[in-house]
Amino acid sequence: MLALAEKLGKWFEKSNLGLLLFRIFFSGFLFTYGVQSFRSTSLLKQLGQPAIAFNLPFSPTFWGIIVAFTLIWTGIFILLGFYFRFALLVLAILSYSATREHLSWSVFVQPYSPAVLLLMISSVFLFIGP
């Protein structure tokens, strides 16, 4: 039992443990939010609204499905560390496009604050690395 406690103590002494745990929780959030988006058509329409602002064809539901799939695969890639920076770059571009019309100090009020927080977190992770 003492050997197990020593091994566990050495594992907690690693300097990048906090970043690993943050990466696990962040990717879990992205994956869960992407999967939960498929349960509600109104949420898919809300996710696809920024594409309509760019005058892209098709319905907001179609673009919401694309965004939900993007959230799922970026969450998986962030968790695995596979194409980490590419996934975060796609996530930063996606969240910037969702907030580009509303970027000011008033964006920290609902409903734009999740996209702004996603933009900030993905930008920070983009520079930190896996």
C-alpha cells in the first residue's frame, strides 16, 4: 500500500499535471456539448446562426450540425493530443465567427459569453501547446 501511495505522490509532482487535467475537462466539455446539441433542434439552429450572418446557403440547422460535429472531433483531438494545434485553430476560428459582430465589452453578458470564453480558452491553448 505504501508503494502505491509513493507512486501516486510522484505522479502528482509532475509539472504538467494541471494542464493535463484542464485538457481532459475542456475536451470532455466540448464532446459533451457537441453530443447534447443533437438532442435539440433549437440548439442546432442557434449554433448555425452565425453562418447565416455570413450569407452562406442552407439552413441554420445544417450549419448547426456541422458545428456540433466540429465540437465533437475537436474535443476528441484535444483529449488525444492528435492534431492539437489544428483542432484549436479551427475552434478559435469557429468561436470568432460566432462573436465577430458582438466583440466589445458587452459580450460578457448572455448569450455571447460562452462563445467568447471558448475563443479565449482555445487561443490560450493554441499558444501553450499539447
